[in-house]
Amino acid sequence: MSCVSKVMGMAVVFSCLLGSFFGVALAAEVSGDTETCIGCHSMVTPGIVADWQNSRHAKVSPAEGLQKEKIARRISAEKVPGELAETVVGCAECHMLDADKHPGSFEHNGFTIHTVVSPADCATCHPTEVTEYADNLMAQAYASLVNNPTYAHMIKSTNGMHEYADGMMTFHGSDPLTEADSCLSCHGTDVKVGELVTRETAMGEMEFPTLSNWPNIGVGRLNPDGSVGSCSSCHMRHQFSIEVARKPYTCAQCHKGPDVPASKVYAVSVHGNIQKSSDKDWNYKEVPWTVGKDFNAPTCATCHASEVVDENGEVLAKRTHRFNDRLPWRIFGLPYAHPHPIAADTSNIVNKAGLHFPTELTGEPVSKFLIDQAEMDKRQATMEAVCSGCHSEQWVKGHFTKFDKVIETTNHMTLQATKIVAQAWEEGLAEGLPQGKNPVNEAIELKWVEQWLFFGNSTRFATAMGGTDYGVFANGRWYQAKNLQEMHDYLKFLRATKPPVK
Amino acid sequence: MSCVSKVMGMAVVFSCLLGSFFGVALAAEVSGDTETCIGCHSMVTPGIVADWQNSRHAKVSPAEGLQKEKIARRISAEKVPGELAETVVGCAECHMLDADKHPGSFEHNGFTIHTVVSPADCATCHPTEVTEYADNLMAQAYASLVNNPTYAHMIKSTNGMHEYADGMMTFHGSDPLTEADSCLSCHGTDVKVGELVTRETAMGEMEFPTLSNWPNIGVGRLNPDGSVGSCSSCHMRHQFSIEVARKPYTCAQCHKGPDVPASKVYAVSVHGNIQKSSDKDWNYKEVPWTVGKDFNAPTCATCHASEVVDENGEVLAKRTHRFNDRLPWRIFGLPYAHPHPIAADTSNIVNKAGLHFPTELTGEPVSKFLIDQAEMDKRQATMEAVCSGCHSEQWVKGHFTKFDKVIETTNHMTLQATKIVAQAWEEGLAEGLPQGKNPVNEAIELKWVEQWLFFGNSTRFATAMGGTDYGVFANGRWYQAKNLQEMHDYLKFLRATKPPVK
Amino acid sequence: MSCVSKVMGMAVVFSCLLGSFFGVALAAEVSGDTETCIGCHSMVTPGIVADWQNSRHAKVSPAEGLQKEKIARRISAEKVPGELAETVVGCAECHMLDADKHPGSFEHNGFTIHTVVSPADCATCHPTEVTEYADNLMAQAYASLVNNPTYAHMIKSTNGMHEYADGMMTFHGSDPLTEADSCLSCHGTDVKVGELVTRETAMGEMEFPTLSNWPNIGVGRLNPDGSVGSCSSCHMRHQFSIEVARKPYTCAQCHKGPDVPASKVYAVSVHGNIQKSSDKDWNYKEVPWTVGKDFNAPTCATCHASEVVDENGEVLAKRTHRFNDRLPWRIFGLPYAHPHPIAADTSNIVNKAGLHFPTELTGEPVSKFLIDQAEMDKRQATMEAVCSGCHSEQWVKGHFTKFDKVIETTNHMTLQATKIVAQAWEEGLAEGLPQGKNPVNEAIELKWVEQWLFFGNSTRFATAMGGTDYGVFANGRWYQAKNLQEMHDYLKFLRATKPPVK
């Protein structure tokens, strides 16, 4: 092994010499400001400096990036202003950018810097991505959760402190630290700048602004500069790598639990198997991304985001950071699958019963907030164009016929559970909507939530991606059926033990 | 990194020149028919064309394959007929083979092709594998499920639509789409050829035959040509790679859920740890497969399928596609672990109580359908020969002593759960066998099923492969014990709330 | 692909010639005794011989290892005695070492060997690691489990055989084989040497000593020579690789179940994502381990064990095999999170209620057995030094503020469940502590155990490492809340059906 490494090492030296000989410009320079940063930070936070040094940002200047033909560019700006274009993208280029727009800017060794680099900063070179992302449900993940009264109930019963005393359960609200650590860890926190504090550092005493609800890299984070989201949710600091974002492990950070088992389903799908089995032979870095050549099965990014082409350069799908561009249906997080919402912020969606849900409690979509059939068809066609990279039309249509069916059957099974919980409310065996109480905190109510939040979702994901057992025994149809039977019995047990409430 | 790639690229060119220089025939040619296919399909389904181009099929002709010494061959045919032998194995060689034997054959741009390439086609070059596979339980996974009346009950209560009305649960049957999407996704569907339909394609209007229950790559698929199974269940289209099939992620497609957690258990076993940790250094392609040199811990394939040799070429285990050749016990899918069935189609196995189970409800094996002790001993010895590649006899015997014990203890724990559900039936607290009703649809019955289908199985797999926690807290003994306690209480709750049915 | 391999092959030959030419000593020699072992064992257990040949042990002698500068050494001995130092570390060097100290030594083809190589043997070259490990909770994992009466109850109700008859559940004790296969598989068994038996081998009849509770590689194994632990728990036979031990899959062998979901949480953390995504580019073998250069996100080993340095050679954390050196809190396995125990053997810890728990049933720590605040602060600082490799102080402090909070909230939720189970005992709805009966075998009691053993733990791990959903829906706060609600209802169901016991 060490013999091999040695030869490889020699080869690299040789090739780099060749590179110089033929006059190839291999890298732009690091700016003076960034060099100053690195001077201290290679000692203070050496890991992220080294990490950045391995990044594309550390090797290529925006100007060089703009020399590529359009389809191969990583940056969407037509032009990058002034000096920024000429050096590589280092510490200073991001953390000192537009200081006046960042409430958290502070004096640091002669520079004015801000801690929270935001999408507004990234937009300097990547404006299309930032604009698209803002239309994304994820960009509003904070507002859509926190401002939805029904979800607020759910946050309280999940995160809040319960108290058992005198044979009774009572509920206390949750606290900001727990919420930041729980739901908002993925959804994003509201980051606010506080007072300056003095800290003892390796370089002596220094002042830093405090940040509340920090650290956080949630997808809908509210940044001090008023922007939303965090590009580093998926493009992790400080390599900000396209490779990592294209691998399925990135999405798995938030999309693996029973409420949204996308990653688990993918792992046992044919696509996921091929990805894991062939990972080391794939090229996750190429832009655009060539089906069959760079990869031979899709990852999350392939279907939902990437610019995918064939070997002739024919575009199968345009790159998008509005990840629902290829998604007609929204299949998780709500009682019933339904057409995608029109607006990213869903907190103002209300059904007839006054619940902030995009469907009635009986499943009918609240259409005025949702995309129409024409838009659904368009999105479906966009997705199918990706599938057609490898699959015949009959294969693709056959797949989506099953998908349409699973929406119908899982919605049916949610409806039955809804009828049972409604019966419990009617008889006063639990206190929920009719009583004007939290509808998602007693045991029978939590079973109702699991019917859709866990089992319905899992079944739909399994159909969507082909991870069979997640549609059967692994939180799939088996659990849908079993949960319903148990709810049915539970109602009787409650009846036998609990005097009806007036 | 790009420097390295450049040198590697040059090296490849150089080496290929060398290859020619020394007169090494590096690849056979692509047939004219296949070239015609590729002409269009590199535009229509570019991904699978490129995928195939990376396959061994695209590089080596059967005739070249036959030049290898026998133990190193990937093909088991002694002779491959006529022209087929001389070109690489492309689109035409499979999709145009024996057109008259394929009901689904249709005219396509001047060729007669069939969509569903079946094991009968693959048998042209791989007859031994196809023959062995046919004796496999997996080959009959469709029949053994669908034709077994007890399983039919389970399919209905899992996939069927439940209805809650007037305080009662009722059941509707399932539908073909849901079954294809659920159980049959792994077990295989019954694919039938329907009418020709006209479709608008990139090349103009064309006619294609419709296929029902399609797409599907289940292991026991009924193909239009009368053959069973789908080689691409494990050797995924269109690389049909031995490497992918040997990696554990392939088996995980169907063997990961709570009903058959083989993949999960393997992942936390010592073997699975070493495989994941060392994956990039292994050679998954060599035939035969040399223990210690090509790999240093077994994958699923190593123990159940592969030709395993040592560095002296000594054969530890012969290749087999009859995966129970090394398995005396069947440990999952049924209430009690039992000796393997003799025949692949198990749907005709009946016990004294009339249930289509290979054991009585009390656990005694229904011996006439099961292999005898001599056959069990033979299979055990075949498996132990694989173990002996790395382990001493005492280690191996110690391992299997625990395995014998876990069969005894998990069967005992199933028996207790069976006594409880039988008590429920006797008292009319649930309606099952004595009432001639579905024995697996009410809550207490589903808990009984989970006792063996989830918890007993998980515990046995954990012992078999050493993924400890799957035998304790992760659906193992802890759940066996807890489920039993809960069933015991549940019976009392039912008694308190449900008037006994006559 | 084959072209590339060919060139690489040529390159290796060429480079090795170069190696010889420049007089580089490439490897020490194999001892004569080891050569004799290999003579037979390359046929009898070829896999482990080949595996060892790929190890560092097979290539470097202790004397060569000692030539490295101290920080780069893999061995901690100042001096390795006599002949042992001069040859590579082969079969004989370990299996024949100090024969008289190993009760299991036996005559084998003219040599006196022992089967169970123990930490006492490894200490010849790695004394610091063995000494540190002995202070570890893991080293006493056998004693701390088996000698703790409360855990003994839990072992019995998990592993023991339950019996349902005449409407009653009764319990039988467990058996040694099941315990070895279950809890003790990770915790370690008590390995004892028995009689010599004669076995038929490929080399004729031979005598071997029998070993009870074997095979086992549990972390607290009691070895025949009186030592505890098994280095091969993490450094798997026969490569004993630092690379494998540093990968997270090794820890996952025992730390993945619902009782200790560290591995699952890590997999969905940012750190785990980067590790999986970048695995092939990391150098897991360097000693010391350079942050940013060798790896750009921590694995389990980075935070809990490894010598971590920056590119300037500055040490961020000293290597330790006492894995709680960086851990102030113990967050799993017990009802309440609490300061780490002082002694590795925790079986003698007793609270006021007579339970062998490090906290009272109400959560107050039993301080005299636990580390004090000063020691907690020291350990916290040691851990934070690792974090500071990549994170600013504010980031790190913000992280641990959430960690302090989750200890408080999960302990609160355990307390509520404890109040419910205590109520059940008080009313005689279950028989536990007040009745002097097994407190962890009835359904309501098992639900109490899951409140802390599964849900509290999972939530804390999620905060500690950032795998969000394990703190919410994946056995996290959602389950804490739901379990509590169900326990509350369960009490009422029990009351309605079970006549209070006197």
C-alpha cells in the first residue's frame, strides 16, 4: 500500500509540473484580509481553516468560475463585483461582506466582521439559488411551524413538561432552549444579536456580540440581517461542498425519523442500494451532472435539485433550489396528502373547521391555498423527465399509478383514525377540538397523529421511492392497520374507565 | 486531485496502447443489432445505456468468458450457441432472444423484442444459476404467499381498507395495485401481457404491449414466458454486477424491516462493521472469491451464495444460487423456527389444525414437508466450512450452540403468546380460528403476530449473525417479554369491555 | 478499469524495486515460531492469516515502532523486552506470551499456546492503553451488570422464560447460554478454562482445552488469566486496526439500539453526514490525528479517545483509553442523567431506597459515589478543547447550554413516569419495590423503564451530538410525552380490571 502511495505522490508532483509547463493557471490568490484571518485562525480554529483549504472556494476565484461555459458554472451571477471577483472566496470575502447590512457586525482585530453569514451574502455569487430557495417550503420552515396554532399545540405537548400529581396529568409550556434543540434544530431558530461581551481568548481579551438561539443551521433560520435560511444546512461549513450536498446523507440529517423517513426508504430502494454500492466510483462534483457517466442511480439531489444531462449534453432537468418544482404532491407532515401549497409560508392556511391544515379534517383539500391541476401536471412532467433518463414510459407511468393509489389508500386510513378520535372527543373521552382544548396531547390523540405523521407518511414515501418494507412492516401499512385496531379498542377501554365529561 | 486524474488518464491511454502492443484482445465487439438499439436509446434512455457500457456484459463476449479456467468463470454454460458467443452481451442479445417464447414480443423499429427479459433468457449463459435459483424458496415467493390461505388473511388485514362506522370496524379486501406496491414488491407480481397501445415517443408514434403488475423486480415474479423470478432483483439493470450483488445493500432491499431485520443485524455485527470500515479496500469482483485477500469479513453473499476459496485455491464453499444449501433452519416469517421446507413452493404445507404453517400452533414441526436431520447436518457442515475460513472449530461450535438455544427460547416465547391469543379466541374476546374468522386482524391477534414475525425473528437473526442489540432491546428479547406482558393485560382489558361473543 | 489496474500493478512493482534500490528497510522479519504457525494455519484458518498479513503488526517490529518520535508512536511501552522487539508481531508473539500466566495454555504441535489473548498480553507494548482502559466503566461492564441486584431483575425479565398458564404469567430464570448471547455479548462473559478434549482436525487428532462462555469479545470480559476486557472488542482480529476502531461502525456494534442510540444519532448529525460523505478521502491511520487534514469532522474516537493535533502539531487532546476522561455526565443506562461514577465497578453503588442506582428514585445524585464539580469541570474543559478545533467559543458554549437543559428536562420526564409506577405499586396494581418483588417485569413497569432507558437516553444523545429527530420523533421527546400519557391511562385500565393486592 505504501508503495502505491509513493508512486501516486510522484505522479502528482510530475503532473503539477506539467501543469505549470503548459501554462495552466491552477488557482487564484487568497486576499490579504483572508490571509490575516488565517494567520490567527489556523491556530484558534485550525479544523475549519484546513477544511476550507480543501474547498473549491479556496482554489477558484469567481472570475475564473465565470470563464466556464454557462451550463458548467457553479455560480449563477452574471458578474461578481470588483475585487471580490479576483481572489478566491475566503474568510474575509464572506464574513466582512456588506458589514452595514448585518446587525451583528463587530470590530475584530481591525476588521468589521459578522458571525452569521447569510443567504444574502451567498447571493453575491449564487443569486438564482438564493432566489429559488426563498420560494421553498423549507425557507419558511420557522414561520410555518411556529405561527400555525395547531402545530403550536403539538410543540407544546411534545416539548413541554408534563406533570403527574394527584392522579392527574397537567401540562406546562416548553422553553426556548428546548425548542431550539428540538423542532427548531431542523426548522431553524430566530437568531438575534444581543450585547457585546468580553471573552478571554488565546489572543487576549476580545469583545464579541452574543447571539440568541445560536448555534443553529436549520433550513428556515431567521438571520439577524432579515434573510431566511442557512445555505450551510446542506453545504456544510467550511467546504460548502456540492459533493456532500448531492450525497443522501445530507438530506438524512432532517429526513430520517418516523415523521419523514425519506432517507431510510431510499437506503433500501434499488436506487439507494446502487448508490451505496457504487459510491466510490461516482463523480459527485461534475456540473452539469451526467446520468450513467457520473452516477448510475439517483440520489435525493438528482431527482429534486440537480441539473441532469445525458452524455450528449442534452438537459433532462434544469437545476433548481425550489425543491418542489418537481413535486405535485405534498406527502408528509399533515393528516392527508394534498397538492403542494402555493406559498412557502403555510401558516395562514385555514380550513373550514378553523384548523391551520391544507385539508379539511375529512381530507378534502382547501384548494384556494394549493396549486391547481395544471401546475401539478407541469411538475409531474418535470419529474418524469428525470426518470426517463433510465426508464421507459411504461415503467414510469406504472410507478406513478401506484403512487396515485397510495395517496388514496393512506388518506382513507387517516380518515378512519380521524373518525375514531372525533368519536372520543364527542363522548368526552378526550378533550380536543370540540372542547377548544389541545387536540394532540392525550394518548388517543397521539395515536391519531401517528396514523398520519408516521404510518401514512412512511407508506407514501415507500411507494414514492420503492423502499418496500417501509410501506409494509416498517411503519407502513401493517402499522396503519394495527394502530387503527388499537385505537378502536382504546376507545372502549377509555369508556370503561373514564366518566364522560359534560 | 485534478492533477492525479490527469496522470491516471494518461496512464490508461498508455496502458491500453501497451495492451494492443502485446496483442492482448481487450474486448469483443458489439453486435450490429445492439448498435442499432444504442443509436436511439443513448438519447431515449441514456442512463441505462451508459450504465450497461460500464458493465462486464459490454466488454466481454461469452466466448471470451469461456476461455477462463472453470473456477474463474462467470458463466456456467459449457457452450453458448452460435453468434451469441462472439459479441458482447448487449441489448439485442437479451431483448431479442427466443422471441417466439415470449408472449410479450412485439415489432419495434424492424426488430422483434420483448420487454421482460427473464431467467429463461439468462439461462443461455448462466444455466446452473437459474436451475439452482428455481429450487429456492425465493423463486416461489409469489405462490407461497398468495396461495397460502393464512397469509391471504394477513395480506387482507395489512393492505385492505378498514372502515370505522357506528362504533364498529369492518374490512374490505385489498386491491391489485396496493398488493403490487406492498407484499408483491419483494415477493414478485404476476406479470401479464395485455393489448398493444400506441404511444407518442421522441421518435414518433410507436406501439407497445401493455404489461399488468409492472414494473416489478420481485424475487418470485411470474414472467409472461412462464418462468419465475427476476435475476435483476439482485443483479440490477443494466450493469448486472456481481459486485453490487455481493454487497450487503442488495439483500437489504427486502431484508431490513422488522419482519426480517437481517441487514440491520449485520450492520452492527463484527462482520458488518469490518465490511463497512474496509469497503473501499475490498475486491468484490474476483471469481472465485479469496478469503482474507479479496475480503476480510463475510457479506451476505459470502455465507449464502459465493464460491469462496483460500489463497491456495482450496475451495471452502461451492457457489450456489439455492441459498438454503447452507441453511438447516428457517428462522423467519413463521410462528416457530423449523427445519427448512423440502419444496420451494410452501403453499401446500398444512398442519393438523388446517393452517398452512410448517409447524403446529404449538410448535411441533410438520415433518413430512420439512428436511430431515441428515439433510440438516449436511447443510450445517456446508455453512461451517465457510466459518472455518477464519474461525477455529471451538469458536464455530460455540456460536452454533447459542443458535440452537435461541431457537428453543424464541419458540417458547411464541408458544406463550399463542396460548394468550387462543384464550382470547376461546372466550370470544377476539374472533379467529375457532370462529372460522381472520385470525390476524384484531389488535390482540396482531400483537401475537408481532411476537414471532418481529421479535422472535429479530432475536434469532441477532444470534445468527451477532448483532447483539437486535436480540435484546432492538426488537429482541425485551420486546418478546414486554409484548407478552401487554398481551396478558390486554386480555383483561378486553374482558372488561367486550361482552363475550357466543 | 482493468487497464488501470494493470498500470497500477506495474507501478507497484517498479516502486518496490526503487524501495530496495535506495536501501529502505521495508519490514522487519517474521519470527520462526510464527512462520511455523502460518505453515499450517494458512490452510486451517486462511482468512485470519491473510487478514493479519494486511495488518501493521505483520509489517513493523516493536523496535521499529519505537524509532518514531513519541507523539507518532502506536506503542506506549518505553521498551519492549528482548526478542519480542525485533520481529513483527505474529501469532507466536501473542499466543505464546507468558504461557505460565495463562490457565488455558496447552501443548500444540510442540508449542505451549493460549487461545484467549488478553489485555495483559497486549500491555507488553501498549501498557498505557491497558491501564487507562481498566479505569473505564466498560472494563467493569460484567461486574457492574451482573452484581447489581436491580439489573439482575432486569436480566431475568428480559432473558428469562415467561410462562402463561391458567390465566397467569409466571417467570423462570434465564440460562447461561442466553445471557452470553444477550446482555453479556456486549458486556463480556466470564470465560473459564475447562477440560482438554480431543478433536479431529485437518492435521489429525489434537487436544484442546474447552472454554466456557466462548466465543465472546465483550468489553468487560473476564479472562482466564484474571484480566478484564478484550482489546479486540474494538480492534478486531486479526488486523487490530486503528482505522477500524476510529470509524463509527465499531462503536455501533454495541451502541446502536434504543437503549444507547449513539450510532444512529451520529449518523444523522452534521458530523456523521460529513464522515459518511467524505469517508474515502480521510486518513484514518495517522498518529497523531490532524484535524482538518486527516479528517474534517469528528468520529466517536475523535471526541472520546484519539490524540488530536492541528497542522502545527499543537495538541488539542491527549489520547486516552479511559473514555470518560472527557465526559462529565453519564447520560444512559440509568433512570436519571448524573455525574460520572468515580469507580469503574458501579455494582456497589446504593441509594437510600436500597436500589443499586447512582441516584435516588426521585433523581437526586448519590454524590459520594460520583465525581465532584471540580472533576466535572475538568472533563468538560477537555472535551471543549476538541470542539475548539473547529468551533468558536460561543458556538461551543451555546451547544452545551442546550445539553445542560436536556439533562434537566429528561430527568423531569423520568420523574413523572416514576411517580406513576410508584402509584401502581402503592395501589397494588403491580408488584414492585414495596412488595419486595421484581420492579421491572410487568407491563407498566416496562413502560417506566422505556421512559428512561429508551426515550430519555435518545433525547440526550440527540442533544449531545445533534441528531435532531432522535430528540423529537425517533424515540425522543414525542415518545417521552406519549409514553407518559399511555402510562397514565394504563393505570386506570389496570385499576378497572385488577383487584388490588393486599
